[in-house]
Amino acid sequence: MEQFYIFMLVALFALAITDLVVGVSNDAVNFLNSAVGSKAASLKAILIIASIGVAVGAIFSSGLMEVARKGIFNPGQFYFNEIMVIFMAVMITDILLLDLFNSLALPTSTTVSIVFELLGASVAISFIKIINSNGALGEISNYINGAKAGEIVVGILLSVIIAFTVGAIVQWISRFVFSFHYQKRIKYVGAVFGGVAITSIVYFILIKGIKSVAVIPQSFLSFVDGNKPLIVIACLIFFTAMSQAIISYTKYNLLRAIILIGTFALALAFAGNDLVNFIGVPIAAYQSYEIWHGAYQSTGVLPNELVMSGLSGKVETPTYLLILAGLVMVVTLWLSKKARSVMYTEINLARSSEGAEKFEPNFLSRIIVRASVNINGAIATVLPNSIQDKIDLRFSTDDKKAVKHHNDEPAFDMVRASVNLMVASILISLATSLKLPLSTTYVSFMVAMGTSLSDKAWGRESAVYRVAGVFNVIGGWFVTAIVAFVAAALFATLIYFGEGIALVLLLILAVLLLARSFMVYKKTEKEKEASQKIDRTSLITINEIISESSDNISKVIKRINKVYTEVVDSLGLQDLNKLKKLKKQLSKLENEVDTLKSDIFYFIKSLDEKSVEASKFYILTLDYLQDMVQSIGYISKNSYAHVNNNHKNLKFNQIRDLKKIDDKLHVLYERIKDDFDGDTFEDIADIIDEKKELLEYVSGLIQKQIERIRSTETSPKNTKLYFSILLETKDLITATINLLSLFKEFHSDFKRLR
């Protein structure tokens, strides 16, 4: 019996280390996005500053882990064995949930997840206790504090609205004052801006950041709490004077200093206050075990007989555990690629430049953007032209290079980054002072989105995608609460009734799911690296155009060749699952080619003067590739629909003829791929001639099918499918011939000019 609970503790602490990794990967966006997005310093320097903040916040935390999470459930109503079930369910759920969001590169709240996991698991065990004792369901209020969950939901809604609105207003004012040419204006108004920004960040550190730092005397904290107005005024005067001195007597960029100070502050607060989300539950489980073990040694009380009233207070964490937690957090910050993915999701939604968008438009985003356009139009008709011109001048970048797709340019400037940190610090500090529930993730994200909107980063070209992205992220926050509650309740129920067997199976499931998530993520990252296009940060030459075009052609032809073979084989075997997978793969290929076409604007802008003529070749190449992808896509979709509707299989002669086409096509596509992979294009003419022969062969099969219909064919559905495959194959071959002819002509002209 005792060994079973020791096993649970070992599992909980192993889960805690994993939870630290996935938690930091998710929450790093809160303090990294402004500094990284504005390129205020090198990534290495930013990570060093953030690491110091995280280490200080974690190691010098007082280590007070509130197991009941401010009254989510009442430990005095549960026995030791029930408490351990709740904690196990919570930790397993938390790891899987946070890792899911990290894999999707979406930020969510670790606080909300842990709270609703505790709520779900404790509600499940409470209902079991009530049912076993034949009690009324209304007794649930004795076990659970439902009002706290309601406060958190309201806090989510309020933080979303207030953070977005305040961020947008402050950024609009800041941009109107500074304009995009802030280097000139910072000499005149930078001191006041710096004073307000640094004061807000320092106030944030005092109110939020150091409240859990053990080495800070309680007398100092009491002084801060009782003299907030005086501290704010003194800091404002001091930092305004200091900012003016930096501007006047040094060459250091004041905004860079604000951003780096803010990054340290948010990292400090994150580690000091959110550490409970990752190790609070295992620490509480350990204390629970100590309480029961002591009682068991003295009185022999069983786990299902000891009420855990002693767990209602504070849980003190040993210093060595805080040091270990801080070390894990810092290492994760440096090594986690998922942390970078989550961070860049927010940065991309906030960036000023155009480019490929991660999210697809939806109904709500279209309505909001259309309404915004109409409102702007109405305002423009009322506002005098002189005022409009003045505002437009302040918000004009007046930068011809802005239309280029430069990867080395910051996603936004330091004015906006400073506002992000300043507003987030103020809002989190005020909410903490007023004891209002909110999430630092929600505040940080929505402030960044508000400043992006007012900074005109969301133009007509990108607004519908960015707004859709914001809705996706916000929707994910509510999904976090729902999934956390349901999954934790389910896991708690399984562990309660299944005991050791269920626990082992769930742990194995968690390990398998995490391993699968890691492998899928690693594969996805490799695919991204393999599909990297040529560098847009410098002018593109003809050699690079040929190289990228060859690469695109080779990749598309390789995948089309494989899909065509698998479609024909799957039709012969009536393999519906395989056809369904092929349909999904082709949808992904269509999106990739469409993304290449979406990038044409930036491609042409990046061409050097000698290579402008080659833009037509590049456009036509993508057009022929798209024709080829559409043809194979049509073949795949029709084949899937035919089998899915349970129509008769194609006849043996039809499958045999399609297989002959596939064999001939396979040989030719392999030759094309080898030529383009090796940059040897001399035998393109021979391949074109062989393609024309194949085209004639397909035309002959069409005529052959017409004769079948007149004599023996009896199935209109088979005829429709067979004809559609032959006709689309004909189009596929034609598009391939056109593509090869285009490449042959362009390559010959290039060799002649060179």
C-alpha cells in the first residue's frame, strides 16, 4: 500500500519536470515577444536577460504553493487516497493539454488550465462521494467553490476586452506623438514617455514581481503597499530625469532599455508567480503523503480514512526544489523549439509587414473587417481633410522598402514594443492590487493585438487573416478551460475505479502521446526546413530563380508521381482509407503551391534589375505546377468519391490500362526529377517527345472506352470515373509538356545570354 503511493509521488515529480518544460514553452511568449519582435537586441542577449529574470523569480520565490488554488476545492472534505487521485489526474491532463497547444503553436494560460483541471478532477471525485453516500447533488457546494471558476471566466472576458482596448488607445496616442520616425521626436518627448514606461514596469515589479520573493523583507512589502501613490510619483520624476539624461548625454537607445527592462520584469513575475502552476500540485501531494505517513505510523489510519484538513493552508517548498525548477525553466527557454513556435505565432499576428498568413479567414473575421472598413469610411466623411492629412502623416511609414519581404527586418518597431510592455505591466499590476483574477498570457497577447490594430499593422491585405488568428487564439482559451475540466474529470474517475492498473495505463498513454507529439513536431519542422524558399533579404538573381524553380518542379513532380501510382493501386483494391489520406495530402500540396503564388509580389520586388524579365518565367512555372496539382487532385477526389459511394469497381481491363499509363508516367517523371535535382537539362527535348507519345496513348484509351460503351460497358458511374481519370491524365501530361517546354526555352536563352 505504502509503495503504491510512493510510486504515485515519483510519477508526479516526473510529470512536474515535464510540466515545467511544456509550461515554459507556452508562457515564454509573455515576456519574449516584444523584445524579439522589435529586435531590440540579439536573440542571445534577450534570452540571457529573460533567463536571469526567470532564475531570480524561481529561485528566490517564497515557495508558497496554494494547493487549493484560492479555494477551488476544500481539501478538508476529501480523504488522502482521493486527494492523490485528484492530483494525478490534474498533472496528466495538464501536460497533455499544454503540449497540444504548444504543438499547435498557440498560446494559452497555464493558470486557467491548472484551475479547471483541479475543478474538473475534484468535481468528479465529489460526485462519486455524494453518490456513494446517497447524498443530494446540491451537496457539491460543500466540496467545490464554484464562484471562483465564475470569477476566472469573467476575468478572461474582461482581460480580453480591456487589454485590447487600452493597448489600442495608448499605441494610437504614442504613434501620433512619435510617428514612425521616432528617432527625431524622441529628443523632445522621449523623456516623458521613458519616465511613464519605466515607472509602470518598476511598479509592476514591486506589486507583482517581488511579492513572492522570499529575500524581500515583509516590512518593505508593507511599505510599498501603503505608499503606492508616493512611490509612483517619485519613480516618475526620477525616471523621467534619467530618461532625459540618457537621451541628451549618451548614444544609447532609450526604447531599447525600456524593452529589456520590461522583458526582465515579466520574466521575473512569470517565474515567481506561475511556478505554482507547474510544481504546486506535486509539492502538495508530497505534503499530503507526509501527513498520512505520519498518522499511519502512529495510529495505523488507512488512506481512505484520513481527512486532509491539514492541507488547507500554505505549502512550503524546499529551496533545492526551487533551484531545480529554475534550472529546468532556463534550459527550456534556450532549447525549446516549441517555445519559439508559440512566440512567433503572436509576433506574426502583430507584424507590420505583409506575407504568408498562418490562419484562414472565417465568418466573424470577414464581418468585423467589413464593419471596420465601413466605420472608417463614415469617419472619413465627417472628419475635415486637414485633420485626416495630419493623422495620415503621423502614421505614414514613408518607406519604399516596406513592401519587400525582408526576413531580417523587425516585425514591429521599438515604440510599439515599449507600449506592449508598459501597458501589460500597468494592467497586470492594477489587477493584482485590486485582487482581480486574470491571466498574464491573455493580457500580454491582447495588448499586442490592440497595439497592432491601432498601428495599422492590419491593412486591407492582411486584416481578415489576422482577425481570424485572434479569434482562433481566443477560442483556444475557452477550449483550454472546457477540455481541462472534462479530461481531468475523466482521468480522475478512471484512476479512482481502476486504481493502479488505470494509473499505469494512463501514464503509458501520456508517454506515448508526448512521444508521438514530439515525432510529429520534429517531422513538421523538417518539412518546413526542406521547403524553405530562397532568401528574400537580398536581391534575387537569375541563377537563384532557376535553382528555386528546379527545386519546386522536382518536389511537385515527385509527389504527383507517387500519388498517381497510389490512386491507381487503391482503386484496384477499393482501399477507401488510402484514398482518403491521398486526398488530404493533395490538399496540403495545393496549399503549398498556392502559397508560392501568394508570394509572387515579394518575389518580383526582390529581383535585381537584370532578372526582372525572368519574373514571367517564374509566374508561368507556378501556373503550370498548379495545373498539374489540380489535375491529380481532381483524379484523387473523384476516385475517393467513387469508392466512398460504394459504386462498382473499375473493370480489370480499365485498371490494367491505367496501370500501364502509371508505369509509363512513373518512368518519365523519375527522369524529370533526376534531371532537375542534378541541374542537367540537356535531355528535356527527348522527355518532351516521349510525353507526347504518352499523350497519344491516353487519347487511344479514350477512343477504346468509347468503343466499349457501344458494345459491352453497362455502368455509367464507372464510365464517368474512367473518363475523368483519362481526361485529367491528359491535362496532367499536357501541363507537364508545357512546363518542360517553358523551362527548356528559358534555360536556352539564359545559356546564350551568359
